[in-house]
Amino acid sequence: RVDQLKYDVQHLQTALRNFQHRRYLREQQERQREELLARTFTANDSDTSIPIDETLQFNESLQSAHRGMDELIGSGTSILAGLRDQRVTLK
């Protein structure tokens, strides 16, 4: 009988905690909803700007590095072709 009462008490406490948690969540959602409905939205300031200068410079640097690597690979290819031609001539 005592064990049954302990189980019942524990079960009721758990049910109460669940109920309180659901109530807290519901109240929190209602508060957030009211805050959103009460908020007045305005247009952005005319000073809105997008800082793209740094990004543009970075992109230009990457493109320059890409062109440099292409030139380096082309130069290496030419050198290897010249060495092959010399080898054929020497044989």
C-alpha cells in the first residue's frame, strides 16, 4: 500500500511538472507573439551600405594569382618541351 502511494505521488509530481512546463512554453509563445505584433517596423536608414571593397580586392588578388600560376605552368611546359627537343637533337 505504501509503495502504491509512493508511485502515485511520483506519477502526480511528474504530471504536474509536465503541465507546468507546457504552460510556461505556451505563455512564452504568447509573450513573443504579442511583442512581434506590438513592434513597429520602419524602413532601413538611407545610410545602408554593403562593404564590398575588401571582397572586390580579395577577388582581384585571387584572379591575379590564378593568372600568375597559369603563366608559370605555361613557362614550365615550354621549358620541358625545349629539353625534349634538345634530347632528340643530341641522340
